[in-house]
Amino acid sequence: MSGPPAFSSLDALSILAQAAETADGAPAFEALGAGPDSTWGVFAAEAPDLRLTADRDADGSWTLSGTKPWCSLAEQLSHALVTAWTGPGTRRLFAVALRSPGVTAHRGPWVSRGLSQIVSAAVDFQGVPAEPVGDDEWYLRRPGFAWGGIGVAAVWWGAAMPLRDALARAAEREEADQLALAGLGEADAALWAARAVLAEAADAADAGTEADAAKVLAERCRAVVAEAVEHVLIIADHALGPAPLTSDEHHARRVADLRIYLRQHHAQRDAARLGRLLVRP
């Protein structure tokens, strides 16, 4: 096939499109058995006790061995873009067929009450053929890596907007008091500020910000949005009480899902990473 498959995660499509713009960046889709009906994920998480390595054979081909953590929906997807270690301190992105012999997707443990159907467990690879996507460290160096992180923050913001709407409905009731109105106003202001930050980040992405500046922008944006969304979650809990959390399926699931997804922001650790970028550009 001449281009990436039609049915994929937006992140995967974006990465494959960026790779196609670089010399020899796009993978050989035919070698992976990929077609228009392929479904793709992106697995780039790391864990201290798990490691996925890529080895180059004498004929120039690559194979993956080891374990990759936090692979969402690996059992349902046909293909994935995964990062693997090619040497000490060096990672590279690879495209791989998840239904190849040697691939074992774990079904757990996954006891999460939020995102309960989006199983994110480890995947084992045993000498699995893979196609490189870009050069060493290309995946992490490209400005698109920062834009992907900001895209996650945009999802946090979007997922919090229905909580603002629930607060608005509560404030519209005849028996609503000043506290209900204050909760709505506080949540609205927090989400409006987060939206302004996301809009500015989108403008910067369109303008073609340099990679180093993009990293700082992404960390700032994620910090602002995460703080706003966490604040809105607390406001909703306080203002709405336990009733919607125990009797409203949509509200309860939304809150549980958002709390889990928001943990892609690592709180003070990510704040420290931003500080490091500011003192060591």
C-alpha cells in the first residue's frame, strides 16, 4: 500500500504522516501485512522492570524481544508503533504486526474502575519482525511528540466540560443557592483559562515551533490543563454530592474515566521536568 492504513488512532496516523515526510522514514506496510482495514495503536511507555529491545540481523532486518508495558487494547488491534531500545540510552520507533507469532498480549492485571474496557496491559515480544520508523530518537525529537502530549491535555479538557454542564444544571434549579452558583462560576473560569492555553498551543503548532520550545510549551500546557481539570473534579464532587456518583451511570463513569486518564500527568514529577527544561534548555 502507498500510505498508512485508514483505520488507526489519530496519534498513529499523525506519526506515520510525519515519518513519510522524512527520508526512508515510513515503514514497509506490505512486509507487516498492513492494509486499509488495519487498526493501529502507539505504545511508547516505559517501566523500570520491563524492557523492549530491537536487534538488527545481518541482512539488515529488525526483530523485537522483551516486554512493553501499558499497551492499550493490544488484543484488539492488528498493528502498533512501539518504541524499543537499540543501544544504551537510545530508542527507535518500530512498526509491528500484533498478530505475528511471538507476540503475546496480556489481559491484565487491569482492575481499574475507570476506563475499565480499555485494557492497558503488557505485551511480550519474542523475536518479532519489525519495520523501523525514522532514525534513532526521531520519535522523541520531532515537534509532533510535544503536540501529541498537548492533544492528550485537550482530551482532559473536553472530558471535563460535561462536569461544567452538570454544575450548570444544578445551578439552574429553583432551590440552588450561592454555593451552587459559585461552583459553576469557578469551574467555568478554570476551563475557560485551560481552553485559552490550548488555543495558544494550537497556534504555536501551526506556526511551526522549534522542538525545544515545543517541549516547554507542552509541559506548561499540560500542567495548566491538568490543574484546571483536577480542580473541576473536586468542585463537582463538592457541589453535586454523592448522588450522581452513585445513581447516574454516565456521570459516574465519566468521573472514573477522567480520573484515570488524567494520571497521564504525573503531578509534581512533571512539574520538576518543566523546571529542568527551564534551567537546562
